[in-house]
Amino acid sequence: MFTRKTMDIDGELISYIEENNDKPKILFLHGFASSSEAAQQVYNLTNRSYGIIALDFPGCGHSSAKKDINIEYYQFIAKRFVEELNLKDFIVIGHSLGGASALHLLNEKLAKKAILAAPINYDMLHSTNQKVKLKWLLPENLQQAYESMDSLVFVDRLNYKQNLDKTAQRFFNFMSIRKPVFLDMVVNQILNPDYLKNSIKNLYLANNDYEFIIGEKDLFVTYNSILSVALENHKKINSIPDCGHALFFEKPEEVNQIIEDIIKQVN
């Protein structure tokens, strides 16, 4: 059973969910414009050996957005969140944009290991051009929102494709409100090659204990970009066939098994 709670961090109201059990906790950090519930299909699995804590970053889910948002601010929020909850000796999972904050916690010696699921990385713009990614992240019309949501998922699970119109409408409505909040981070950081090659690359080059999970059909963060980064930094890749960017939604059992295997190795 999960309980939703709130915490004040630097004047920001941060909403988070915490699983009520005695199992060792894993911290889940969601991706761009997502929420703590992004891995719900994994949370639903009853045979897990671990419990979950997951926050909503500012501007996402139930959290406020009172300050200018950028990756460094998300990293600051994640660090303060961990310190406030006094989390120790834990594994952090960072999905997509959340990977930058997961690496930050790892490099700050707060987490003992990071599992990076289709994370933002310094090689990801080679395979998909910036204009395509921009319209997927910040759609200017309903058609672009539809393309974004369609590209997110490879496997048609739980009638996802059948409900694309509704999903696209919700995403477009959300981004119509939040676009001013996210614009600077998207243009000057997520889709900025210089930022990726410097700030994001440095997070990886610290070369602490992390490994990857990637869907082989991911169109947002491609398998090849992860392969390149993993080879350069001598890190393990856990690849999932026939899986897109929404890997927690598409392949929850497979993702959970990878997490369980990593827990056994770490412990």
C-alpha cells in the first residue's frame, strides 16, 4: 500500500509516494513532464523484494512549480529530498531526465548504486534530430502531441494505442499550461549539445556504480546512444527487446527482474 505525502523543500511543495512496508526502499526518479506514478505497472507487482519511494519533481504530478526549473534545480530537490528522509545505502532508479538526478545522488555519495533507465545522455542527439525531439517534448499542436505519445510506446499494452487520442489530448493540455515552465530546460539543456557534452557527460565520467536498462525500440533515447555511453564508461547494459521508452509500462515484469538481479548483486 502506498501513502501520498508532501514535503516543503526550499519553498517548493514536493509531493511523493511511499510504500508502507519494511522492505529496503528504492528511490524512483521520473522523467520529463512525468510523475511518481510513471512506474505504476512495476509498483503493482506483488512479488517485489523492495519497497518504493517516488517523488514528483517541480512542475510535475502534484508538486508545485514556484521557481525556474532546470536540471540543476531537480538535482538540488532530489538531494534535499533524500537528506530530509534520511535515506541511507539505497539504490536509485532514474528514468529518462531523472537519470541526471540519479547520477547526481550517486556522485554525491548519497546512493550506493544507480539504475539508469533510458537516461538522458551525452550521445542522444546523434540519432534523433533536435527539431523532432523538440516537438515531442513541447508539442505546439495536437498532432505533435499524438506523435509524441505514439512514439513513447512500442508495445500496445492495456489498450494504449486504442486510447492514444485521449492520452495525446491530456498531454497537449498539460504542456499548454506547463510549456513556459519547461521551455528553458528543454532548449538550453536537454536539447543543447554543448550542455550534454559538458554537464551531462561529467555526471557519467565520474564513473561511479551505475548500469543501464534500455528498450531496444526506444525512439526518445536510442539503444545505440546508450551502447556508446556504456562502452566508453565500461558499464553494463540490460536491454529489453521489443520495448520503447516507456519501459516500466511496457515490460514491468522484465524490468522488475533486472532490478531484483541488481539488488542481489549489490547486497
